Amino acid sequence: MPKFALIYRDANPPSSPEEGQKHMQAWMAWSSGLGEAMVEPGMPFSQTVAVSSTGVSEDIGAHTLNGVSIVEAADCHAARAMAEACPHLNLGGDIVIGEGMDMPM
């Protein structure tokens, strides 16, 4: 089954520790509700930098990257349905979905 990266962007931080705890509980319920489709729950990002052939920059562009997860889904439509239910969207962010390619390594 194809794997998809769910790339979390542009979320507003919770306004209080209580809101943060509530969000984390909702995210854990969503994540565990995906069952075996959730291949790698991923990790949130605390700092990001951009590395290019011309150097390193702390300015990664117009979007703030918040984290990434890996899911398995039949197709991009199914991965989109998973993302549409994610509580990350309740923090004002969005989720970019990228289908992974199997590459011989």
C-alpha cells in the first residue's frame, strides 16, 4: 500500500497549557484511531533551517513547518480523508500530503 507524508504547517500555538493538553488528547485520539494506517506518528518540529547549494538560512519561506507523520492509504484521496479529520487543522494550520515513491536503495 502506498505511503504518504502528512506535513503539518502554519499552526497557531495553543494559548494555554490546558489548551495544549486538550489538543494533544485530540491528536492522540485521531492518530490511534487510524490504526495500522498510521505507519509513523512522526514528530513535531521545534526549529527549522533551509540548506541549499548556496548556504544555510533560518528563513524557510512563507510557511512554518510544524511536523510530519507517515500514513498508508489506498490513494491520495484516502490520505486526504485522514488529514481532513486531523486536529492540527483546529489550530489554523494546514496539511500538505505527499505520496512517497518506492526507490531501490
